Amino acid sequence: MKFLNFLEIFRRDNWSNELTAMIGEMLRLAHGMYGYTCRVVFEGAPDTDPRGFIYDPDKRINKLERNIRRRVVTRLSVTDSKGEVPSALIFMNVVKDAERLGDYVKNMHEIGDMMPADVDRSLYRARLAAATATIDAMFEETRRAFETSDEELAGRVIKTAKQEGRAHEALIRELTASDLRTADAVCMVLVLRFYKRLVSHMSNIATSIVMPVDLIDFYDEPENADG
């Protein structure tokens, strides 16, 4: 049996269009959360509206996830077409990854409360600015690749995610051997751990575009992972 990739399913299956748009909204919301979090944590911007910029968008992401799962289950229960199964598998995988993006950005926002009272944020920007900017661009690229089934763009996201994951690990090792005070080193390492998870989940979403359903290489965490 030949399994279709997302591009082929998208072309054949009109019912997937609405779900694709809903996942696009999830990615757009998570991206907005990320921008707010970076301004607060790295630039020292006032954390004036965490509910409006973090918690309400995260709740909306969770609601969209539930709606998508419900739509998929309903679709499978009312149709006799086995051709719907590949679409269902893709959406069930992708929606999980999109939801986790919001969780990890929310966790990242909480690092702001852990930073020392006299924190020198320039130390964070010096070490994390490049990775922060890359992830910001990846949010946009992942969303566009998924919404438009752009295989070339999805391939770039996957390649960037692999490169960033290795870079994050190298920087973590560098920080553990640095002379930074413990509180700053711990906060930076936590940021990098969340960064690594963010790029992994974005890579998963991009993988769904270019790989057949049976070969989707998805990242997952233990059941007790943060989030």
C-alpha cells in the first residue's frame, strides 16, 4: 500500500483545508507568545499583560487542538472511505506538535521569574540572540510551509532544526563550563532546552509535509515532561 504525503492529501482532500487553517492559527498564536516572551525575558520589557499575550493564547491553542481532534474523529466515524485515514494520522500528529509549541513558550515565559533581581540581560542576549532570531524565523517558515504545502520550505525548516539542535547542545556544554554565576547559567540552559524542543516540534510539522505518513519521524517526550 502506498502512503501519501501531506501535499498529495492536501490536493485530493478538501476537508483538510479547514483543519490546515486551524493548525496555522495555532502556529500563529504560539509565534505571538514567543515574541512577547523574548521581549520580556531578554529585553526586560514590562510583563504587563501575561494573560493577554501568554495564557489566553495558550488556552485558545488548547481549544483548537481539541476541536481538530474532535473533527478528525467525527470525520472517520461518518465516512466509509479508507482514504481519510492518512489525513487523520497526519492531523493527529501535527496538532500534538503545534500544541506543544505553546506549552514550551509558556514555560519559557516563566523563566523570567527565575532570573536574578539584578540580572544583566545583555549576557543573555550575547549568548542567545542568534538562536532566538532563528527560531522566530522558523515559526513563520513552519506555518507558511504547512499552510501552503511548500515542500522546499519544509525541507529548509527540517535542515535548520537539525543544525539548531546541535548548536543548542554545544552551547549548553559551553555554559556548564563557564564562569557565569549559577542562576544565570541555569536560566540560559533552561532556555536552550526549551529552544531545542521548539525546533524539534517545528521539524516534526515540516516532516509531515515531505514524508509519507508511515515514515513521519516525530519527536516526543516522556509523559512527565514539562508543559
